[in-house]
Amino acid sequence: MSISRKICVCVLMMAQPSSTHLSYPVSVIGSQFVAPYQFDIKVETNSSGNFVITDTNHKILLKVKRCDTSFHSQRVLLDADDKPIAMMRKKIMTGHDRWEIFRGDSKSSSDMIFSTKTPHMIQFKTCLQVFLANKTSSKDVCDFKIQGSWSKRNCTIFKGDTSTTIAQMYKMKSMENVKFVMDKFMVTIYSNVDYAFVVTLISIVEAMKSTDTRDAIAGEVAVQAGGGLGSMLGSVAFS
């Protein structure tokens, strides 16, 4: 009696190392999140729609939890024991998708670490600029940026407006059905780079895309509801 077994193999679409490496640490959230070597982390969406970040040995490093309010889209970065590390909060009434990031679960301007914004009000590809709260250079020059394709889970984080890469996202691909695994992806963290900062940026992009999708669905529902109401009123007017 023969038993056939179904095997699904996942291939990691490896990031290409940058030719430019940082000789000094990039510490934004905290120096405890900086390693002197390059390593990979896995970002997975759990059943609650929240991020769980693990290393290649499946050890939980960080978590990202949704905590939206009636007026603000929010995410909180947690450690493995659910202690708040950073609060991500979208500013309201802004045309450039601005977010502010604070220490712990604070929302005070004195605890702001950095802010982000899109360079253009309308964008067809992912591009997000980062401005440190204590920046000493020109306020018009970003300190970091993330750009690429979120739908393809192929985004790169750069140091300022340069080609120096500090982190790279890449997909996990299933060989069984030749489809990408949408709820999981990998991130290569380059040496001397704050991986909590990288996860925070990726979480903001995810939140922005989720909001765009939710708004698009709400708009479609409103259009359909309006069309249905118009038809009903027209029917009443001419009955």
C-alpha cells in the first residue's frame, strides 16, 4: 500500500546585499535592537490581523498591534512580553499621509522619535520619507526613506536620499502553487541597523495600505448605495 505525501516547499526570494555598508550604528528606536551582523527576520500576520516578528529560529522578537481610535489610525510596537516600545499614530487632516511615532505608548510631542510622510499626495508606488524629531540637517531632507512595491512585498529602506540600503523586504514563495505567501514575508536587516525601527516603518506602510483599501471599499459601497437609492427615488417619482 503506497501513501502519497503532499510536500509544499517555500523558497525565500533573497535580497541582494548592498554594495554600501554602514560603518556606524543606525539606532532610532533603541541601541538594544542593533546587531553588528546581518540577519533575517520573518513578518507574519496572525489571525487577529496583527504582525508577529520572529527570527529564523522562530523566536518572537517583536509584535505590532492595531489600536485604532474613532479619529486616528494607530499601531503599537510591542516586545515579546507585550511591553510597549513605540506608538505609531496617523495625523488627521493631512494630504501627505503623515504619521508620528512616539516612545512607549505616549502621544506627547516631547516623546516623539520621528515622523513620516509621503512625498506626493497621489502615489502609484510605495514611497515614504522619514524625518527624525531631533534632526539637525535641513528639514526638507529626509533622514531615511522606504520605497518599492508593497503588493509584491518588495520594498527597500535607504539611509537618507542615498543608495545606501539598511534593510530589504522579500517574499516567501510556495513551489506547490507558484503563488506568493501574502501573509508572510522576510526582511533582511543589515549590520548595525535598528531592526525595531525597520519593523516600525514597515508597519506604517502596511497601515497606510490597509486604510487605502478600507477607504476604497467604503467608497464603492457608498456609490452602490447611492445608485440604489437614486433608482428607488426615481421609481417612486414616476410610479
